[in-house]
Amino acid sequence: MEPRERRHPAARTRERTLSVTTLAAEFHAPSLTDFFPPAVLFEGTPIELDRLMLVRLLMTAVLVAFLFLAFRSPRLVPKKLQSIGEMGMVFVKEQICDDILGKETGRKFFPLIATVFFTVLFLNFSGVIPGLNISSNARIGMPLVLAVIAYVAFNYVGIKKYGFFTYMRSSIVVPNVPPAMHVLLIPIEFISTFILRPFTLTVRLMANMLAGHIMLVLFFSATQFFLFDADNWMKIFSPFSLLGGLAFTLFELLVIVLQAYVFALLTAVYISLAQHADDH
């Protein structure tokens, strides 16, 4: 251990800041450090696991267990768990796959779209589960992996149908415009199709879940502060911050489902656009 006086100046500044915060009634404002907690297992190795990764693994296990229990012995008259699972599957099939891709193509890509939908949904739900209180989609790793899967899928569809060069030309060349306009339009179409699509998929999911977590932490931390640490006259604010936290939790539930739907929907839309690239 380093002596206190030889520590890095930034560390001493951070320590003083935390000391002041601690003295000021133990209230810690939410920050981005919530998404980079210290390692819990296998520290310093390539498979290092922190709290966020453990939450991710737990919710993945819950998803696998749910699907296994719901469909291990399907019945003609489904029980509750099977009924819930079938409702989710039917929603993805009819409202996303069939609606965007058509019945034949939708059936082909249903496993992929359903996997994306349920993965995003279950990983998001940990953000409102007491004891977990954070979505692992609020850190860029998992949204990026899902965006790469969507990116590979729609480009694979386009290249398989048209061939690489025809697909690229159909995706970035806008027909029936003056030749001089191609100098401007081709770079725009290329960036829009092959760079912004995975980028926006990643950032949209991550930013929504990150913002939701920070808001929930802010409301409930404020409630704890007003109830247990603030001066007596400030305790009157605790019911308002608690009600705000409960109201925002309900809103976050809507966001959780909506983000899963949007991610799966856009994946289907991009596959459809790649499949009909010649109709650009």
C-alpha cells in the first residue's frame, strides 16, 4: 500500500471529494461510475466479472430458464407460463416479422428477431428489479454485440441475394438523379447504411437504459437522504421524491418493453431494406 502522502494528486482530490460527500449526510449522486464497478470475480484476467456482468449472466440464465419451462412440454390448452411465452412469441411473429418481412421471409428470420427481442427485454428488466437495480444494456458492450448481429444479418441477406458489388451499388447509389449529385449522395448513403445503422442501434438502447438508471437512482437516493440524513424540516420532501421514483419506475417499464420492440423492429426493417436493395 502506498503512504497517503505519496498517492496520485487526482486520487487525493477524489478522496477529499468523497470525504466531503460522506460528511454531507452520506448522499452520493448517481454518476457513470455506477456502470464500471470493481471486479467481483477473476480480477485481472480476460474473463474478469464485475457486478454488471454478473447481472447480465443472471438475466440470461433467467431468460433460458423461462423459455425452457414455458415450452418444455407444450399443451394444447397452455398453462400460465406457456401462455405468457406464446403471447411474446406471437407478438414478435405477427407484429414484427410478418408485418415487416412478410410471412415467408418472416418465418425464416423469426428465430433471430425473437432472440434479439427477448434478450433486450430480459436484460432491460434487471433495471427495475430490487437488488439488481441496473440494466446491463446501460453499458455499451451488450448493445454493441446485438447491433453487430443485426449488422451482419442484414448485410448477409443483401450480399447473398445480389452479390457483394451489386448490393453495395444498390445500397448507396440513388437512381434517377443528376450524375453530379452522386458526389454528394453516395458518401451520405454509405454512411447512413453501413455506419449509422449499427451506431444508432447501439446508442439508442444504451442511452435510454443509462438515463433510466440514473433517474431512478436519483429519485430513490434522494428519498433515503430526506428520510434518514437530512434536517428535520427537509423530511417533508421524502414522499414527493418517493412518488416520483415510483412513477418513473412505471415509465421505465414502458421504456424497457419499447426498447426491445424498437431494436427488434429496426433489425427486421434493415433486413427488409437489404432484401429489396434494388428498389432503392
